[in-house]
Amino acid sequence: MGSFKSFEEIGAWQDARLLSKQVYQITLQGGWARDFSFRDQIRRAAISVVSNIAEGFDRDGNVEFRRFLTIAKGSAGEVKAQLYVALDIGYIDDTVFKETYELADKTSRMIGGLIKYLQAYTAKNA
């Protein structure tokens, strides 16, 4: 798994942790308080990003890690889509949307880069 000794060292995990914190903070306000289903869905998606990176890292080998990273990347996409819904229905404003979306997108891109690195590393050492 490259030079990482723990999942906490992975930049994508660090950003995913910030994303989950930010999602929790924004969902404590406004319409989210009454919309339990939507609030819980975006929270679960954000938690899935950070959790799947950690779980995949602690699995056996790069193939398993890549599989969990793919799930994490998909969950980051889910957060981004749900942010659009939150914006459209007035739960968040443009500023909160942009800030949170950019963090979700950055996290997704970092996960994608890690997936590509692991694919190349695995192919090189096969």
C-alpha cells in the first residue's frame, strides 16, 4: 500500500474526515432539522467516504484497498449530488454549497489519484 503506515496519513482520508464534519455541521441547521430522511442520507454518504478509505486500507492488499476506494469515490459523488438537492430546496445557500462541494470534489479527485497510483503499482509489481 505504498508508503502509508496508517490510513490517517492518507490525504484523501483527511479530507474525507473534514467533509463528514462539514456535512454534519450544515445538517444541524434549517430545514435539515425536520427532513430526517434526507439529512440521514447525506450524512451516511459522507461517513461512507471516510469509512471506506479506512476499511480498505486495513484490508489485505491493494486489490481490496482499490475496491473500497472505488466505493468511497462513489459516496463522494453521492454527497455532491445531494448538495445540489439541498441547494435547490433552500437548505443551503450558494456559499455553503460551493465550499462543501469543492471539498467533496477535491476528496473525490484525491481518491481517484490514489486508485490510479495503486493500479500502476500493482501492474508494475505483478
